[in-house]
Amino acid sequence: MIKDIIKNKSTRLFIILGGFFIANALIAETIGVKIFSLEATFDLPPANIPIFGYPFSFNLTAGVLLWPVVFVMTDIINEYYGKRGVKFLSNLTVGLLAYAFLIYYLAIQLVPADWWITSKTLNGVNDMQAGYQQILGQGAAIIFGSLTAFLLGQVIDVGIFHKIKQMTGEKYIWLRSTGSTVVSQFIDSFVVLFIAFYFVPKYLTGQPWPFKMILAIGVGNYIYKFIVAIVLTPVIYFAHHYIDKYLGDEIATKMKNAATQNN
């Protein structure tokens, strides 16, 4: 029974795509605590682009390495498994992310061994417990904002994807995939910032980030995500080619038609 399920090509593909989708989302959330300079990474001077009165340079969360990939994966899954497939994986991902953050929290609360705290002093880390907590212990506002932005972005991505596909049919894969991604990434870029650094602090601590500052950071982040979405467009065609080859034209066509009809 189990062997027959795994041998089914469409089921095996869903497991592979779903596993990669969830893994990328979890890794993106975990590494996102690091802020890096895009310009310094390529040995360039800070951009200092004036946006809403703030000089913006590309100091980005490390999560931007993978979030565009997650949204591209959304479009690929959407193409073959439709809205229901994306919704199932999105809800499962949010549940697993919440579970991961709960385990991180519990792990942080464990009393560290005395020798472990200073075990990396020679490597420049004087307090391993403090470092461990700062890396894995993201604030509740950031977690809530990130998960909300992810779910909202997924809903918008799926909706726009199928609207474009209804108008263009099977043609213009780049338009429905890249078009839905650039719109959903726009929403994602601002929702997490406003929830985590404006609305929650405003009503709980009274110390939100300046409104224009959040707008400037959101626009700057979106510029990066927009460029990456365009750059990743050939990857979508590459993925479609090999998935169609793996499934066979007949199965691939039936799955695409079923995905469209179910929406």
C-alpha cells in the first residue's frame, strides 16, 4: 500500500516539492535574525538611496536569500496542484514554524552547563547562552508579523496566479509566475514590518519605529525582492520542463487542467 503511494509520480512530486517548500520557509525564518549589507558583500559603497527622507542602504535580513525561492515554489505547486495544494502546504508550514519557535523557546529555557557558556570564548563568543538566545529567540511580534505576512502573501500569490492563467491559458508562464510573485512580495515586505515594528510596539510599548522609516525599509526590501523575482524567472521554466518530463505529457496536462478547474 505505502509502496504504491510512493510509486505514484504525482504523489512523490508533491512530497518532494512540499518538503523543499517547508524546509526553505523554516530555514528562512531561522536565518532571518541576521542583517547583512548587500553592498559590503560585493565590496561596494552604501547605496544611501533617499526614500521618504531616509537614506536607504541594502541592509537586509538573511531571510531574503530564500523567501523569493519560497514564493517561486508556491507558483510551481500552484501550477500542478492548484489552490488546495498551496493552501494545505501553507497551513502546514505555519503550524510547523510555530512548533519550531515553541521548541526554540523551550530549548532557550534549559539551564546551560557552566562550562558550555564560555566554551567559545577563544572564538570571540563570551556567552554562548546569550548568543543562543539572541539567534533563536525572536520576539513574539516578529514571529506573529512574519507568519501573518507569509499566509497573506500566499493567498494573494495564489489568487493573482490563477486570475492571470484564466486570462492567458497555458501561455506566458513567466507572466503568471513572476507577476504573482512580485505582487505578493510587495505585500509581504510591508506587512511584517508594520506588525512587528509599528502596530504591536505602538499599542504595547508606545515606542514604534517612525512611519516613514518603515516605508523606506519596506520599499528598499521590495526593490531587492523584485529584482530577485525577475532573475529567478528562468528557474521557473527550468522547473516546468523537468517536472513535465518526469510526469510525462499526459499526466502533466491532466494535473494542470485539474488544478485550474479546482480553482
